[in-house]
Amino acid sequence: MAFVSFIAFLILTNTFLRGVYANNASCSDAVPSCNTNTDYFVYKLSFPYLVDYVSVQYENISIRLNISIPDLQNFSYTLVRCGCEHLLNSTGNETVIPVPPRSLGGISTTEIPFIQQLGGLHLLKVFYEGQYAYNEQLLMRLKTNLTYNVQHFADFINTSVVASPPNLTFVDTYSVSEFANRTENKLKYFVTPGIVVKSAMARAELYKLYGLILDVPELADELAQSIIQSYLDTKAMVSSHATKWPSVLIDGYFDGLWSLDSGDSYEASFLRDAHAAYRYANSSSSPSLTLSEVVENFRGADYWINLDLASPVYSLSELIKSYNQQNESSVSSSVEKLAAFQCGQVWSNAKRYRGQSNDYYELGSARPDWILKDLVKIFHPELETNHSFVFYYQLANNDSSLNLHCPYHNLSTSPPSGRQFVILHVSVNNSMFPIQNALNLSIFPMIASLYGISSSDIQVHFLSPGETGSSNTLMYIKLSIPSNNVSSVLSTSHFHFPGSFETTLKNNNVTAYVTSMDVTTTAPVSVSSGLSGGDIAGIVIGSVFGFCLVVGVVVFAYWYGHRRAYKRIEGSTDIPGASAG
């Protein structure tokens, strides 16, 4: 009898240990005695920015999670507290994931910063093509075989390559079908929507999604909120203080075409939030242009970023040399026609580049706030920030043989001796892009001829971009005029400039009309932009002149014994979109 009882005890013990081992084999920190009346997920996460991709429902021992990917099936998961699997009421239609998992697999470098920042890098047992990773900690793990570096999806289940497969593998949306097929549907995988997410705030909120899997919701929430707030603060700062909209050319030439991002892309959202104008901001398609089309559409662009080269170059001469070495002399001659190249405003996003890895696409996927701060520093150097570049650097202009001639000029804050600044605020009923493309070839010569000055006496920037042909563009044109000609310029500009401007655009096959125009000797005061020294000097001079005029009127009235005072208002100088302060 005692022997039978002993055998029964061994069977029960073995069953219990097998259950514990099963739990410990797939997940960590198993609950010793699971109770369905206990809430094991006390810290609740919400996903306001990922609402189109993620829905979550909390239960005591589990989290029902649904991932919706456009053009793909929905993926349903149940995250169950480790040790509570046997009490779960599963529908059978979802993937059950005990959390936190004991080991992880990964196939995309974009996953690495999320996993690392949440303290889960030590769980990463298998990684696909790890040689393309930038993260030093992961590279060290690969080097010491703490993480297996596999070159094929099938290797995830190949015991001659990997001792044991990971409990859970993070898979990006583009690789779901192939990964499932190559691993014969033997592995659990979690589909991350990161690549298709087009909002910077939603990208930051991916921390929460990884936090659910790794069971660190509070840390994930803290990281996500910190990055989101940093991004929003930067966006608000540039929106409030930037006074111009520079235009941007992005990406580069490859295999016969220059492929550009659509206006609703992740990259384009950065440009919009950095107060930069992108010609295809309102396009839902991703255009691919020939070299001649690039020159035609982006000749006047202020900046060229994200060169999209196989390996980084660090100077303009290296850039030309790299194209010539690829027998792409036509590319060299084309990019040399771009104002951004001639002005040395060519910027690469490969500052953090090592081997075959660009950290812009790795760490940058988890730090959109740093990307935005970089771009604001590029496009608006006049704004004072304490930010140091993380991902971007400017290509050096250290070769005089390039013989560069920037068509754009920045006039000094105060006018030179014997000259005065005249400001034209011109509203035109067309997009800024064809206007900007005509600046150097036609508009600058027209203005120089009209006012008897040189092109170097002209400064232009755009206060509002008018990104479509049906919208208005507001231009700021600053002229350095000889002091003895200022009165003539002020009195005749309204008559001569609009017609000359419209004719010049027409000669460039651009139909546009000047809808309003104001001419002043100083720029209008803007709450956001503040006053330059020249602006203040102009206001002081104008105030003195106005005071003398008033005194003269009073004396004149007194002399003739009149009791009336007359005030003449010659017209408003209010600028649409500008505020007085």
C-alpha cells in the first residue's frame, strides 16, 4: 500500500514538474499559484497614436491584443501571465504568448533599439543577418555567440545552426508570409507594425507594444511619453518661431531613376513638422523622376538631404567622384545644376554609419524626436537650440575646383553705408516651387534690372509655401537700395513690380498673378520672428520722421489759427499671416 502511494506521489510530482518546466521553458517569472481573480496586469497601457493599428483588452490573467496591418490580415494575440496558461479560456483563433518570454528572435534592425531600451537585449537568442546591425551590444553578443547570427529564415528551426529556437520572434509586416513558410509554421511570431506606421508619435508608441511583450509596461510608457513630448515640443517651437519655409529635395538617384517619398510617408511628415516645403507634400504616390525632371522640379530647392548612397561620402567633391566612378557623369552634371549643391546645402543622414549599417534606420526608428531636432537645426539655423546633430552631417565644400556659385544671398542685418533696405511682401496665386525654380535664371535678373541693383543685393525667402498651384505663396523680398533711390522705389514699386514679375513667370511657362503687395523700408514686426537690428533702426528712423511730421502739422495749424488737426492714412501695410507685436 505504501509502495502504491509512493508511485502515485511520483506521478503527481512529475506532472507538476513538467508543468513548471513547460512554463519555465517558454516564459519567465511564472506565477507560483495563478488565481483568475487576481489582476496580474495592474499597469494598463493605452495606444492613442496607434489606435488604427492596435486594440487592447485587459483581463485579470491575460491581455487580448489585435494588430491590424493595411493590406494584410489582422493578427490576434493573447498575452497570458506566465504560470496562468492552464487557466486561460482560449478561442483557438489567436496566438497565445506567455509573458514575459524566456527567449526572443528578431529579423529587423528596427526592432533592436526598442528591445534594448526596455532591457530585453539579453533575451535575444537568434537574429537574422545580424551583420547589418549597428548596435554595439548586439554585435558583441553575435561575436561571442550569445546571439546566433542566421542568414536564412529556415535556420531559426535548424538545430545544426541554432541549439533551440526562440520562444517568440518579432517579425516585420513585409516578412510575415516568408517567415511563416520558411519556418514551417513551427514558431510563434509577433507582427510589429512599425514599418507601415507613418506618424512619429505612433512610432514612439511602439515602445508600449514591445513593453507588453517584455512585461515592462511602466518603463515602456515612460519612454514613449518622453519621446512624444520631446517631438511635440520641438514641433511647437519651430512652428512658433520659424519665419520661413525652405524647400527640400530628398533621396537620390539609383538605377536610372530618382525615387521620392510620397507626401503621406513617414519621411515627409518630418519635413512638414520641421517647417520645410516639399514639392510632393500633397501627393499620395511616390514619384520616380528622370534626371531632367529632377532639375526641372528642384533646381531652386534650398536643401538636398538623405542622399541614398550605397556608402557615405563626406564632401561635395567626393559625391561627384562617386557618381563618375559609377560611369554616371550625367548625374554629376545634373546635380551641379541644383541650387542646393551650388550653395553647399547637401546633407547626409549617415553620420552614424559603420560597416554596412546606418543607425539612422535603426536607432532613428525609435527616436523620431532626434530626427526632427536634426532637421530643424538644418533648415532653421537661426533658431537657437542646444541640440547636437545625431544622424546628419553637411557635406564639406573643400574643393575650389568645383567653382560653386550660390544663387541665393543673405543680406546683412544692417544696411551698408549709403544704402537702405526696402522690403517687398508679395502674395502670388501659385505654388512656391515654380517661382523658386525661376529665381536665379529670370526673377533675380528682372529685379536687378528694375531697381538698378545687382543680384547680390537681393534676398528672398518664402513666408508661406503655397504647396499647391491653387494656393497663395507669400514671398519676402529684401532689397539693398541706394539711399537716394529709396523714395522712388517706394512710390513706383506698386506700378512696375507686379507686371514685370508676372511677365517673367509667364516667360518661364508659369501662370501666376500678384494678388497683393506691400512695400516698406522695414519688415513688419512679427511676434514669432522678433526684430533685427536693421528693423529696429528703420522703426526708430520712421518714428522720428513721424514725430517731426506731427510737430510740423501742429505748428502749421497754429500759425493759421485753425482748431482742427488732420491725419492722412495712406494705406495699410498689414501682411496676411503676419501679426503685430
